[in-house]
Amino acid sequence: MIQFKPGDLALIIRAIHAENIGKVVELVRFDSSQKIAIPEDSPRSFAPNPDRIACWVIRGSFVAHSTLRGEINCTVGASPQSWLMPLQGDFQPEQQKSREVAA
């Protein structure tokens, strides 16, 4: 299992709004106390309880859905961990790793 920590950068690899896939976000904190609801038509294979799941609070620039305002641009939101790919540690691109070795 991937070990994320607050402050890590992650790539969104699965999202309710397709335009969010590929965006980079910062992980703020993992929150298991305030579980979020996943819409009925979203992929549910990641959750043992598909109705609500603990998520990472994320910071970046992405689209979310507001029950009052519809689709909105956001800078803070939430994402299940399985919808994120780390961009640090052993997951750095090979070019970055080779630059570090050469330095």
C-alpha cells in the first residue's frame, strides 16, 4: 500500500469530473472522521462501504460539484486515496532520479 503523508504532491488518476484527471494536488490531511458520499454513478471498486469513504483533503485547482451551485471551480476538496498517484519518492519520473544521481 502506498504511504501518503501531508504535504505530498499527487496526481489525480480517477475522478467524477473527467477534466480533473491529470491534475496535480497537494495532500493536506487524511480525514476518516468526515466521510464523503460518492455519487451513485461513480466507480465504487475502491470502497468496502461504497456509500461513504474516508478521503484525503486536497488543495489545487479542480472542478467539484456543489448541491447548491452545480459545477464549481475549487481550490480545496476531498479525494479517496485510491484515486491519487504519488509524485514523490520511488514514484518520481526516471529523469528526475537520474539528475539526482548525477548531482
